[in-house]
Amino acid sequence: KEFYKELLKLKNVSLLKQEVKSLNIIRSAEAISTINGSIASEALTYNKSLILFGHQSIPFGLCNDVFKITSSKQCEEAMNIIESGFIPDYSDFNEIIENYLF
């Protein structure tokens, strides 16, 4: 509980109930960040910037415009790029799905 209390002290951080559908979050998000999971593919599908902390663990880390984060400096740089109006190009998304998931 203490960890989540500390998170809630951060500006622009809120916790969502499990019942909230990820699609509703993605539609209104400027970017999505995750370690791995289906939210990564959903972000790519809706052409949202993706900050990926576990890019080695899922094939979506192979997409050209995914921000592959391995340090706090890289994360800060990615967020600055996104905030400046970056629009990702995931034209290689379908090829990656075909080559690595099916």
C-alpha cells in the first residue's frame, strides 16, 4: 500500500480500477508505457507512442518507432520527444506480427 501511496503523490499520476477498459485509456493517451503485455500491441494498433521497458521480451520492441528504454535518461529523452509532437510510424507492425507471432 505504501508504494501506491507514494505513486499518488506524483503529479499527473492516478490509479485506475481493473474494470477500466484499456481501449478507453489508449484513446485518450498521448503515449503508453509498459514492460510487456497486450497493451503494447494495442498502443501500436492505435498509433500511440510506445515507451517499452521490456523490449527484449516481446516482438513489438522490433518496431521502428518504439522507444526502447534501458535507462532513466532514455526515458526522459523519449518523453521529451513525445511531448514535442512526435507521431510514430509503425508501418512495420504487420510484418513483425507475421514473422514473430504467427
